[in-house]
Amino acid sequence: MNYILFDGDVRKSLLPFTYTRPVADIRIGILTIREKWEKYLNLTTTTVTEEYLEEKYPMVELEENILINASFCPTKSLVKKVKNLSKNEAIFKGDDVIAFFTSDSQEEVNFDDYTHIEFDEEIIQIKNTWDIFSFNYEAIQQDFELLTKDRTSQPIPEGTRYINKENIFIEEGAEITFATLNASEGPIYIGENAVVMENSAIRGPFAMCNDAVVKLGTKIFGGTTLGPFCKVGGEINNSVLFGYSSKGHDGYLGNSVLGEWCNLGADTNNSNLKNNYAEVKLWNYETGRFAKTGLQFCGLMMGDHSKCGINTMFNTGTVVGVSANIYGSGFPRNFIPSFSWGGAAGFTEYKTNKVYEVATVVMNRKNMVFGEVDQRILEHVFNETAQYRNY
């Protein structure tokens, strides 16, 4: 069977992260949503997404296909139902379709003609940007069980202090030196060739993917994920870094999500709680205004390729778009449009030729290439987000 992941109607509510990737490639827990489905299905998947992303994330359609709503994270029982789908059958969770069977001969899909199969178990669905960190505790637990079942961890190195050894899994090539691992509240997963330096204190649930680095004396609280090649220091709480991003120095990051290729300068801090303890509002790309989140704790949402200088201060509930560069004293605005250059004193437009120069250098440092496809995606995002850059 051919499985295709589609964005669904949540894409806009997951901006700025879905400017540069399909919903399926959002990381939550240890794996991306796509990686979870492929692990369960034991098959590769393709994607239905925005036209400008198709060159990087193409769709492969065969005679018979099962389309899966990428906002839903798989479970063993859900995958079983998905695999058993046949012609004119669809799985629903309330009003939301999770998966449905289709063929290349169908001119259109009308769910009124489908047999509805209700999935009534609890399941993680990512509808908003803040769901990524809010559900990360549970997602780490699920991925930990998926990845470590019937496998044996590498031994915990001598000199490492730990609690609940059975809830700690270390992949081959990882290095841990005189650190503290407390897995009493949730699992701790250390990926291949990851490095945890001296005097770091980590509480689970926590996940660091391959080649990630936790620097000297870092303090990490539960619900935190470090994607591949991330490098962190200072204090982090309940935050998700998709991959290739750095918070390499002192400073606080809490209840936040960073895309790929982001960098936070030394002593950057974000607020995750308003002084009056009021509900946090976040910029909503669909409505073009700030909207309630229902959360008391919510920090920074930063899109791919964005960066900030030393001592940057982000207020509670700040949204930063793609390829922004923030610096200077004082609090910048709570919504910073993509391709913005500046800070509290004001912004100008960050020209694409400069953006491409920086992206090329940054990605080369990780032995990766900023290619023409990536450039065309950023060019599209630059044009699409021009409406917000009315400084």
C-alpha cells in the first residue's frame, strides 16, 4: 500500500514552522511526525502539501493509496486501523478525518459516500504551534517506547549520577561525562553520537537526537527535545528545537519552539509567564491578530533560519517568522515578521541575498548545502510574508 501524509486544515495555525516544511515534518517527542508513521508502517511516505514545497517534498501517487492527516501522531491501535482500510472507508476522530482510502481513478473524495470508522481512543493531534511543547511530555514517552522496545541501552558511563536507570536509553557513540540524569518523572533518550558535558543536570522526559550537544553545566527540565545537531547551554524548560539550532550559552528558554538553523546569542532570555499571570496571546497568521492560547505559560515561537544577538529579551508569547535577525536592547515586538532585521528600536527588511549568504555559511558548517530548492522556498516565503513587513 502507498501512504501519503497531507497537511489538512491546520497548516496556517502551525505557521511559521509550516512556511518551510509540511506538517508531517514537525518534530515532537523524539521523532518527526513523518518518522513516527514510517516507523510504525515500516514504509516510506510522501506528502500532499503547498505547491511551492512540492519540489522538496514530492508526492508519489499509485493506483491505490491511503491518505493520512499529518496532524495526528500514530499509535499502535490507530496504525492497525489504517492498515486495514479498504475502498470507501475513512477513519474519523470527531469531525476530523484521520485517514482514508482512495484510488487514482477517483475524480473527487466525498466523505458522504464513505463508511465512517470512529477512532475513540486518546491521541495526540497538533493543531496549534503551542501544542508542540504542550504535548511533548507525552510524545517523548511514546517515541521512547517505540524506539527502545526489545533493545538494550549502552551502559551509563562511570561518574554519571542517575535515577531510574530503566528509563534511560543511550545510543551507540553517545558521550556523557559527570552529568546527572533524573528519569524519575519520564524517560531520557540520548541519541547516536550525542554529547552531554560535565555538570549538566537533566530531568526527564527528555530527548536529544543524533549529534546534539549539551554544554557544560546546562540545566534541562522535563518536556524538552533537542533535534539533530542542536547545541544548547544555560537553562531550558519544556521546549522543542527541531534540529540544527543552537542556544549555546547562558540564558533561559522555556515553553518554546525553535525551527531549524536558528541561533540564540549569549544570555538570550525569553519570558514564559506574564507578570499578571494572565492568559498568553500569540500572533495568529489566519486572522492577522493576536489570539488567546488558553495557556498561562507560553514563550517563544521562532521559524527556520532566524537568529538573535547577545542579551536579546523576548517577551511572553513572541512569534518570530522565518529568516529574521534580531538584536539590540529592550524588548522587541511580540510579532516579528519573516525577513525582518532589527529590534526594539525598529526593523527594516532583511534582503534575501544576505539571507542566502548567511544560510550558505551556516549550513556549510554542518556539512550541508543550501541549495537552489531551499533558496526558491525562502524566496516564496519572502514574497508571501511581505504583507506583514509594514514597519
